[in-house]
Amino acid sequence: MKYFKFAKISEETGISWAIEQPTSGPSFPKIPGLDMSSSVQLAHMSIYYVAKVDDSAESNPANHIFEVTASEYAQLLNDHVSHLLEIEKTSLYKEELEFRNGLFGKYHDTASLAGVYKYQQAQELLADANAAATEVRLEAQTRGVTPTTLANRIVQNHENFREKESKIAGIRGKVLDRLETFVFDMENPDVSYTDFVSEETVGTQTMKTFENGELVDKEMPVKVGKYKLSLSARFQHLK
């Protein structure tokens, strides 16, 4: 077994993409033992791939097909994963912000701030029917409901908000912890890489699928990347 780093080639000319734009293709070079499905496109130098190939394979540096040592192969995978780790850490907060905006976006910042003291007043009013709860009483009067009715709604809505917020923060924290504690094993680069791109099941959902020629409903696993936030799917299926 050998380790190769290479770029795709033009299917028509066989010239590497690293040399000139392909006239057709692109295509993987014909390297003995090359399995395209297990080749890894390097995130930090995306024109190149790395793969294990047969011992009979011959390099062609002039066409950007290089043989690398086992340690160089491990370093290339390590650099690839490290680059993806940083991307995931950066995109994680952006994804969380977009999800929060979609979930809570109907509330203006001032409404969220007001919700804090209204929640406190609502609790006071439910504990003591004679509590001042000035703003809650005014809103109830304006709305045409009893202060107790409104107080119950405020408490329920606020607690629902807190539950959702806690789930979001917990999911993000869990994935961030994974990203920050991930250690690439240079002695077992393939194991480390496989772990980084692995998936985990976060729940199930009913989907239409064909069985014995018939379209039936079937519970199917919902899978996401182990080191990806995938906040919408994780939130939806969190128990």
C-alpha cells in the first residue's frame, strides 16, 4: 500500500487541474487501487486529494500526482480536519443565531426585556391577588382579560421560552465541547478521520418508503454529523 496526494485531471487530455483548466471532466487519474469513494478532498488545499493506493502505483509529480510517506499522509489528514474544525467552530454560532432568530424572531428586543419584569410581576400576582403588578394589570385591562388570566399566560410563555433557550444552549455547548476537545491521533489517522466525519442518530421520523412494491410509512433514523451542530434536527428530536 502507498499513500498518494493528487489533483483531478481533464478526462480528455489527462492534464492535471493544477496545471490548466480541464477541457472536459474533471476525472480522477487512473491510479492502481484508487478508490474514489474513500479519497479525501483536502479542505486546506482543496485542489488536492489524498488516498491509499496499490503498491504498483507510480507517482507523476509533473502532473501533480505525488507519493507521500505515511507520516505526511497523517499530517495532511490532520491539517484537513483542523481546518474543518475551525470552520465548524465559526459557523456554529452563526447557525445558532439564525435558528434563534427563526424561533424567537417575532419578539422585539424590548419585548424580551419587558418579559423579564412582567414574569416577576405575574408570579407575584399569582401568589398574592392583591399584589401591585402594575404593568400586568394595565396590559390585562387593555387586552380585556383578567389579571390572573394574563399572569398565567405570561408565566407559561416565559417558561416555554426558557425551556427552548436552555435546549439551544445545551445543544450548542455539547457540540462545541466536542469540537474543542477533539484530538487527532497521528498514529491512527484513518480512525481519527473516520470519527470526525461519522454520524450519530438523534431521533426518528416517519417517512414514505417502498417495501415489496408498496409505498408505506416507516420510522427512519435521523442522522447528523457527530461534529456538526445541525441545530434544527437536534432541537426537534431532543427528548
